[in-house]
Amino acid sequence: MTKKAEAQRERKRYSAECKQQALLRAVKDSVSVAAHDLGLQPAQIYAWRGQVQRQGQDAEAQRLMQSEHARLKRELVRLEEENAFLKRAAAYFAKQPK
């Protein structure tokens, strides 16, 4: 392979800031215009947009899981207190003569 062919095969890496700027420009103008002006393929911008959307969904799912976890912990504490009360009541009534 020639050096030129090797250089073309190397993947370009873009920083998160660069990706964010490209996505903002795509929203402002359009994906095709932004891709042409930045020397990118439109598919690359669409892929970056999809990654951002998936990350947002992952964060939302994580927040939902955390809130559900907190709710379940509160419910567990309540049920443990209720169970302890019922055990004390059962012991009290078991001791009383009839």
C-alpha cells in the first residue's frame, strides 16, 4: 500500500466538542449543509445524533431506576416497621390469660 492509501484508511477522530458543534450546526442549517461545510459525510452526523439520543435515553432510564430503588427502600422500611409492630402485638396477646 502507498502512504496516501494508508492515510486515507486511517479513521479521523473528532473531539466531543467538535461533534457537539457539528450537531448544533446541523440543527441550525441542515445535516447535509453542515456535513458539506465541515467536510463530513451526512451519515456521520446522523450517527453522532443517534449516539447523543441513546445516551439521553440511558440517563433517563438510570434516573427512573434510581427513583424506583429509593421508593422500594422506603417501602421496605415501612413494611419492616409494620412487621415488628405485628410481632410485638402477637407476643402481647399471647401472654394475656383468657
